[in-house]
Amino acid sequence: MDLLKGLTIKKLHEDLVSKKISALEITQAFFEKIKKEDKEIDAYLSLNEENAIKQAEMVDIEIAKGNEIADLAGIPLAIKDNILIKGLKTTAASKILENYVASYDATVIEKLKAQNAIFLGKTNMDEFAMGSSTENSAFKKTKNPYDKTRVPGGSSGGSAAAVAAQMAVASLGSDTGGSIREPASFCGVVGFKPTYGAVSRSGVIAMASSLDQIGPIAKTVEDAKILFKTIAGKDNLDATSSDPEKSWEEKLKEKNIEKIRELTIGIPDEYFISGISKEVEKEVENAIEKIKSLGIKFKKISLPHTKYALSCYYIIMTAEVSSNLARFDGIRYSRNKNIQLKEESLEELYFKQRGNGLGEESKRRTILGSFVLSSGYYDAYYEKAQRVRQLIKNDFDNVFKDIDVVLSPVVPSTAFKIGEKNNDPLQMYLSDIFTIPANLAGVPAISIPTKKDLKEGELPIGFQLIGKKWKEEDLFGIGEFYEKL
């Protein structure tokens, strides 16, 4: 099993090409490890063993023929369970979708299939991606691989835990308000949220459509870059997607240190506030000192509307949730195969299906969203929140005239205990305080572990880099050099 530890996309690709190992061997090794160890972690909701084995055999045939293979060919990946893979169950960790089998592939899955990537299975998440701990799943509570009494973060907790526990080389998650970056920080892996529109959302079960974005979770910044480069690009099935002026291939070429030294990093006063744990503050400060050793300039900045971001987000996001979840009426994707309409009215059927099929957090956010969109409250809440969102975006536009990247903590604390915040939704919502602004502004952001080697009992901590729109290369560039320190 040691051969799986620390295995990266780049290293496995080299080993496959040089025939040090076969795609079949590595895929079987992952399934063996998952079956043995995932009982304790609960990262996966379902496995895709039969299809994965067939795919691995096909990759091995291509290698045996001497054909060149793509970067992700034969690479075993985990996929968050709100991303559709044709023929596989896609539940979004909700009982209302527990029998739904996807009838088509998400665009990101089509792109990975074109490279012959291998899908190990679907990972656990907060129901419909609503949560910061993966405790809102209708099926399982995922544990943090570093301390099984603690949460892995959310909502992409299963994807982050699978990578951290060496049960996948990398994974895909979705990020609406920090759902890739927070679990990456808690689990000691890299999590990247791209510029809004850089990756197609087609085939992703929507939570809040103006905020959702798919991104990679990986062991290194370089792996995250490889995965992002594959899934990025304009898609006719998603009108919000687009391409940058230069191709991603050209933009993401490795930067030399001289180019990196031309960048200026801003430290926002509003992100270093009371309420951050001392250990997080210390680790982020250590990361800043390390980056300074690269010769990168730092500057103090202000993002004055940050204090309104959480309130703004929980109005806009819940409004979009109430709209998106309206489609799940329990009929087309019914849990019950034999609905007897004669016995009850349609209204009663909706009430029963949604009442039993949706979890508490999904209900809470749907009700909140319906309230802020209702007559008499729309102007007072929703319209005002959209104006504040523009002010937050303007804050970033203004500071990016003088700097290139913003550096901040990802989460105010390390991973908290399972059940610790269940009775206080507001405390749970505060976990996203540093990640939400990037979603509201539509800019790219990445969570990077502050250090590689942890002492016994030490919990992982990440720091966040936020970049200009379509300037993903700045974040990857700094991150790759940081990992070499």
C-alpha cells in the first residue's frame, strides 16, 4: 500500500509511461485500500469498480502499443456526488435523489473521459452542497483523516478526505462559498476555485448558479494545475462559461522565479481579525515569511466591504437555492417507484416527498430564500444584497490596480469536532467568512497547506491566495514555488 502514499498525477503519469507500474495495478491497489480503510473515513458514497477496471485495462493496452497517453490517462480520481457521470448514481447526498442514475455526463467528466482518466467513485458531501462540515449528508458523516473525531470540512469533504487519506490521486469538488478551499485546509491538501466561468457547470446539480464553480482537489499545486487545465474552457451548454484571451495551455506554462518576483501580494486588514485561532494566525504568518524569502513584495491593503460579505452571501445564495431546489418535487426523480396520485392531491404528494426527502439545512435555506424573494422583502433584502455584492467586487477591482494577489487565512480555525456546531447554524456559517468574498467577486482562489510535514496530533492549516479574474497562473506560480521551499 506504500506505493499510494504521496502519489501525484505527475509521478504516476511518469511511472505509467515508463511501465514501472500498470494502470490496472494502481487502480486495483486503490480499490483494495478503499475497501479496507474507508469504513473509518466514509469518504465515498458509491464505487465504480467494474468500469474503472475496464478503463485501466484500456489504458494499459494503449501503453503496450507504444501510443502516447494524455496527462490524466490511467489516473484514478474521485468525483463529488453532485457531478453527473452517465450510468452512475448521483445523489447530491440527498434522500430525494437516492435512486437517481445520471443519464448523461457533466462537461468536466466528458473532458476527463477524453483523456482516459479513471473514476474510482462518487464522494460524500453536504446535501446539495449546503454546509461546511459534510455532516449534512443524508447518508454518512465523513471523518477527517488526521483526526477521526473531527470534520473534514465541507461541502466537498468526501473529495478532500479521499485525497488526504491516499484513497484517490486527486478529486473534483464544487465551490459556492468555500466548499473546495475549506475542506482542503482542514485535510492538508490543495483546493482550487477557478474564476467564475472558467469551468463549465453543465451537468452539476446546481446550488447557487451565480456562485457555483467546479475545481480540483489535489496533493500538490502542480497536480491542481494539471487537472484544472483539463477541465477548463468555454462550453456551449453553459452560457456563463468563457475562455481567457490567451489559451490556458499558454497561460499556465511554468513561470520562472523572476516573473514571480514581479508580483505584489496584498495583506488585507479585514482578514486578520479577532476570532482567528492563534495556531492559524501563526501558521499563516509563517507562510508569509516563507513567501517573502522568494523575493516577492508585500503590501497592506483594505477590502472595506468584507464585513458585509457573509450576510450578502446568505441572502443571494439562499434565494438561488430556493429557485434551484424547486425542481426536486419527488416525482420525476421519485424515491418511490409507484406513486399513487389517486390517494392524495399533488400538493400533499409534494409535501410528503420534500418533507421526507430533504434534510434540515436544505429546508432552512429554501425557506430563507423564499422569504428574501417574497413580495415586500425583495427590495429590502435581495436587491440590497446584490448592490453589496457589487461593492465587494469593486473592492477587489480597486486593490488589484496596485497588487496582483491577496493572501489570507482560509478558515478561522483548524478542523472542529464532529457535532460541535450542529446546534448553532450561525457558527457553522462563520467558517466561510474568508472564502465567500472570492465567490461573490467571481475571482480565482486557492488553499495551500502551510507545511508538508505535521507532528503527531497536529492538524493541517491552509493559507489562501486570491487572484485577479483570469489570472490563475499567478496563484499556481506562487504556490508551486512555495511548495519547493
